[in-house]
Amino acid sequence: MKQQQVDGEKLLTSLGDKLGAVRGRLTPNAEMSKITWFRTGGPAELMFQPADEDDLSTFLAALPVEIPVLPVGIGSNLLVRDGGIPGVVIRLSAKGFGQAEQVSETRLEAGAACPDKHLAAKALETGLAGFHFYHGIPGAIGGALRMNAGANGVETRDRVVEVHAVDRAGQRHVFANAEMGYAYRHSSAPKDLIFTRAVFEGTPGERGEIREAMDAVQHHRETVQPIREKTGGSTFKNPEGTSAWKEIDKAGGRGLTVGGAQMSPMHCNFMINIGSASAYELENLGETIRARVLETSGIRLEWEIKRLGLFEPDQLVQEFLGVMV
């Protein structure tokens, strides 16, 4: 039997009365495999689902500073390692953070737990153009804000006006677009921030044209991406001047399998769980692909999938390229 490396019951007991004012839900040894789209990985030592922004702030202010905190979204581009995640995982609930609403003629506000495609739907409902790309991104707004999610030639930084967040000490912040430090699939905002909501701006448009743009996004996804598989979306970022899938294909990575993990034959920059793959097998496959592309093209692919947590003691990390941290 494999060894579990986290003990949520012990952590929860050690916190005692420190979290007495918290209203949200605390779950020890939360099964991350139930929320990640890969459907694999170890448990979170303790998961907290705050009731609202006030509750999140109260929790973080009360939580001892030595306990690590890690926010996660809906699990779409997340690979949790088999040893689990130590400390506290924050998962914003749909009830408290999942809404999208119109706040002015050209602006929408969305909570960090609002799925990207729901924001696109709200924009369609209100007749605001420029949000169609979100219809094809399988994530939530919090992740989009952190990694400047984009598709079809549009990125989050093209739409966002201001971002609301809470830091590790429970203090609240509001950032303008220019303060987020956006670049391709990247934001330089402090890593300890937990984004809670954001305001976006579009332009008035014809609903029929907006619907057509969304339909085109959906058609593209259905015809070239394995969206019905257990996948995390694009595995690697596109290198400058080329596409990750082209380099993977050139290196013979299309359909490559490690255990229950496979690079999709349909789109070889999509890693899929074809059975009961462990997180280790998935990450091993990804690192094998990186090594092959480095050897073939001299390009070191960067992971777009977020890999979190601990390896189990019997897993040989040295088999990889030495960048699995």
C-alpha cells in the first residue's frame, strides 16, 4: 500500500479554536482526484471553501503564517501529485464566487469561481462583444486572471479592467490591469494573492454576431481537441515562433503512452488519462516529451499544466529532467 504523506485530521486538530469565526467549509484529507479533470492525484491536507470574500479574509488572517496556502480553481489545468498537497487548499465556491453580472453599459463583473464559458454567456446575454474566446477555455476566472488565459487571438489582459484579491495575511487589494504584469500565459502579480473577482470591459455588439463567434470557437474545440477525455487542456506553452504540438509531433510524441497516460493522437499537446493513470505517470509522460523535443529541436518546452504537491516516497524523481519542483 502506498504511503500517505499528509494528515488533515491532525492539522485541523492543531488549529484548535483559531478558526472559530470562520463560516466556510473545512474538509480534512480532501480528495483532489474528484475535482481535477485528470481524475487522479493525492489528497489536500485540508481544504477550505470560504462562504464569501469576508470569510476568506477572516480565515487567512487567523491561519498561522507557517501553514502553506494554495488556491485552486475548478481543476481543469491542474495535476496534483500522488503524495497530496500539504497545508491548506483554498477552493472558492460557486455560491460565493461564481456569479457574473453587468455593472455598467460595457462592463461585467465576475467572481473568481465563475467558469470562463459562463462569463462568455453573460456577455452574449447583455450584448457585449469581445468575450467569445472564453467560451472555449475550460477553466474559471481566477485561473484566467493568474495565467492570462486566452484563445482565438484574444487574452484576458485585453478585457480585464481591475482585479480584486486577498493576500496571505487576509488584506484586500484592488489592481488595475497595468499592475498585473501580464505577458503570454503569465501574470507577475504576487504569488500569495487569491483572486476573488474582476471587472471586464467589452464593446456593444449584435447578439447574432456574438453567437456566431462563440459557435465557431466551440466547433474548433470539438473538431481538433479531445474535449471528452480526462485531460487538462494544453500541456505546454507555445514556444516563440512555433507551436508546442508541432514540436511534439516532430519528436514522435503523438500518441506516446506511459502507463495510463497518453499524448492525445487527436491533438498531441493534450495529455490524457486513458484509464487509471497516476499523476506520476502523467508527469513522467510530460517530462519524456520535453526531453524528446529538447533533443529533436533544441527547445525546452514550458509546462502550461500546473503541477502541485508531493511525490510519494517510492517515486523516482531523478528519472526526470531535474525541473520537477
